[in-house]
Amino acid sequence: MTKTPSHYRWSSYRANAQGKYDKLLATHPLYLKLGKTESDRLLAYKALFKAHIEEEDLRDIRASWQTGTPLGNDLFRERIESKLKRKVGQARRGRPKRALTL
């Protein structure tokens, strides 16, 4: 999407990692638990974005984002669909795979 979270227009990263005020945001209680001071919280929040993401996970995230499909296991997706009362994302295209028989 972007090179850094701060470049994404709808990201709260600028507020939570760089301390830039955004009138659309309210401070989340979990954010406050990241540190006792604002400086501690900014550093802790930035550290959350330094983790390495495996290539396979990154592909899954991108595919989910591009198709609007919730990223999670079958139970998670079923719960989302149950709450929304509709299917979400895209179904697999093409013919269904045949079961192998021996």
C-alpha cells in the first residue's frame, strides 16, 4: 500500500507513533497502556511496526485486503458473515477441486 504507515492517508500512525494531533482520533485505552509517558508510548508504538512479516503472511494480508475478505480462520470468517448476515470477500474462481481417490 505505502512504504511506511505514516504515508497511508487513513492511518493513525502519525498520531500514535509521531505525536501529531488528529482531531478525528480518540486515544484508545490500550494505547495508554503502552507506557507511562507520551514519549514512552510513542516509542512502544513505533516498535510494534518493526517486526518482520513472513512473505507468505504478507501475501495473505495483501490478498485479503484486495478482495475485501476478512483475514482469519474459517470460524472467524463465519462469525463475520453471521454478524453481517451476508457473504464477504470473493469466492474462489474456477471449478471446484476434485477429491483424489486411490
